[in-house]
Amino acid sequence: MSSDIGTLAWMHETGGELLPRETRRLLLKGLILQLKLLPEQWFYRMGLRQPRKLNLTLDALKPPDSAAAGRAVALCREASAEYLWRHCERSYLWGRILAALYGLSVDEELLYVAAMLHDLGLTETYGAAVERPRCFTQIGADHAKEILQGAGWEQRRSDAVQEAITLHLNLAVDLAHGPEAHLLNQATALDVTGLRIWKLHPELIGQVFAQHPRCGQNAALAACWSAEAKRFPRSRAGWLETNLKFSRRASAAPFED
């Protein structure tokens, strides 16, 4: 029996390449997700439902001060263009904000390391290598494993970080995979395409972008994604591009670029 798409076990079994039956499963999941989100999105656009204002400030969402967190952010900034490392920082913030909105307890250090390394495989430093995994999420997971082993993390927490990274590319991630994986998946989609932005209060959104500008992310990430999808068309990146026109969605994100 095959493992769930995007998990560490699935990555080891498939190398990150989708089987034909898995592409059909993704299409069904995409349809279900769209039907689930459509009503609340429609109510918001019609002004019939307003996002709840949280008693939360960005000062309360500061990154954890730990050796692993420091190594992760240093690697992210060293390898990434500014738009990309700022996307990683915002992904952590969106994840923390969504956790507060949903009432979820979260391992902040685990979420932060995963957020900072989830797109390492899209950088020129690591993504352009001739011999590399076919799914870019595996690159970030491998470097996370190395960092966390050096920091003395137990295997359970290290595996959770790696799996949050490999799962984040899925259309949806169930809470059964852990709150951090669930939140990283939603946070990255929110930052790239605006999905679920209607859940967040405009005041808090403005604070995030004031401190962490997008730096031309829409166009830059769209071009990066398109290139990744062409290089590995049977990966999830390739599937998202072919079936959901993901680079187009990224370039049309509803944020000032």
C-alpha cells in the first residue's frame, strides 16, 4: 500500500514523482477543497462575514531564540533572494496567526525551522544543482535533518520538521500530520496566492507586510516556479503548474508587490 502523498515515507518510495493514480487523487482533493472554501470566500466578498480581530501583536510572535532556529534562518538568508527569505519569515507569522485563530497549540521552534527551510530547494544555490532530488521539498528536509541532528533534537521532532516541509506542497494537510505541518501548508498558500486571506483581520495583515515587504515576490516566485515545474513535470510542482496554473496564481496574488 502506498504512503500518503508528500510524507517522508512517500518521498522515500517515489523520489517525489507522482504516479498516474495519484494525480487523479489530487484532482479530486482540489475539487473538494475548492467546494469547501467557496462559501466562506463568497460571504467575505459580499461583506456578509468579517474576520475576527485577534488580541495579538507581532511582538508576541517573535521567532524562537535557539541554536536550531538561528542556523535555519542563517542558511535561509544566505541561500535565498530577499523576496524568498521574507516569504519564509511571513509564512511563520501567518502560521502563528492561524494557530491563534484556530485555537491550536504549536511547537514554535518546530514551525519556525520548517518555515525557514521549506523553500530552500527553490534557491539558485541548492535548486540549480545538476544532481538533486526531483522534488524541491526534499532538499529543505535534508538540510533540516542535518541542522537538527547537530542541535541534538530527538528524532521524533526532527522527523516532524522534515515532514512539515515535504507536506507543505500538498493541496491540504490534515491535522493528523501535526499542527505545524497543517499550519505551514495553509500559511505558505496564503502568502503565495492569498488563499484564506479573508480569515485574517486587515489591520494584522498590514502590520505583517509593513515589517516584512514582499520585494517583488509575485513575479519572481512565479518565474521560479515555472522553471521548477518544467524541469520536473512529474513532481507536485509540475502537477500544480499544469493543473492549477500555479505560477499564474502566484503572479496574481492580491497583495501589493
